[in-house]
Amino acid sequence: MTTSAHVSGSEEEHFDIYDEAGVWLGTAPRSEVHARGLWHRSIHCWLVRREGSRKLVLFQQRSSDKDTFPSFYDITAAGHLSAGESMRDAAREIEEELGASIPFEALIPLGEARHEAAGFAKGTAFVDCEVSGVYGFVYDAPLGSLTLQAEEVAGVYEADLEEMIALFDGKQDLAAAAGFRLGPDHQQLPSTVQVKTSDFVTRPLSYYSGVFRALLLHL
């Protein structure tokens, strides 16, 4: 296990690692963290928006080049905490991925989520054990005002919050969403999709429905 948190140049990113009780154990490189299933921390930020009487939740489509869950739908913006970072530091992911400058103080804390998953990333087995700080934000600008980080995000969509709750509660099979995807020159191309739960990054369905219910209270 690596205990140095210094990352520079071409060195691999390091994460703080913890035991199951949340006690800090040191740091380790990203590849080791995912190979050994070491507990680490991340941030989730869900954007919601009002449009007239409609209450909408925004979600991204991951780039097809991502090593895990390529092209799946996911949290509006999310990212790991590098070694030594706080949730405040990690909130930079919102601006990096979406081009929206949102102060950490404006985020709505929605609690923590623990997530354990296993799979393969480009042929290599991984075990992901994360504790995530979950936040919301009421976004008051049009969807088209977002500027996506093409290396990470292929598109962004929004759907009716109550429909998404029904979807993840198993009360309907599909939900309609509209937004845009990035074209070959990173231009915004309008897009409409019908999404199902299996199109989203694998997490407990209760995670999604629980977060959406919490977000609904703030609109």
C-alpha cells in the first residue's frame, strides 16, 4: 500500500483510503484502490430545474471512452476525491464536467451513499467501494447553457422528477428525456431519448428514487 499522497506529472492519481468504519488508513493509487476494493470517497451532485410547472432532474450520458460504464446515464456531475481533498475541493467536478460555476455553499446536502460494485474496465477486473457525499442544486438557467467536458460527458438530458421516481420504483418501464448530445465538433445536437433503469450506472434502484424524492422537496 502506498502512503504518499504526492501526485505530479504523469504519476497516477492517489485517493485517501478508509476501513469499513470510515477510519483513514493512508493513500493508494487509483488502480490499486479499484483492484483491491479499497474504500474511498466521491462526490455526487444532481442538478434540478423548474420549467413552468414542470420539475426536472438533469443527468449526464457518460462518454463512450470511459473505462467503466461507457455511454451509460449517470449523476449530473460526480468525481472521486483525490488524496487530501475535501468535498468542497471535489465540487470542482461540477464546473469541469458541466461548465457551471456553482459555489459549494450553494449545494444542498442530501446525505451519504455507500456503494459496492464489481465488474470489468477494458478487460481488467475492478471492485469499487465508495462512500459518496450526495448534493443537489437548483439550476436556474436553460439546459443549453451547460458546456460539457467532451472527454467525460457525451450529452446531458432532463426528465420529469416524478416520472423518474416512478421509473425507479418499478411503476413504469420507460421515462422520456430531452437534452443534447455532443457532435463530432463538440456542437450541441438536440436529442430525445426513452430511458430505462438498466441504462443507468448500476446502483441500487433505491439510491436513485431516494435522491429524486429528496430533490423534489427543494423545487
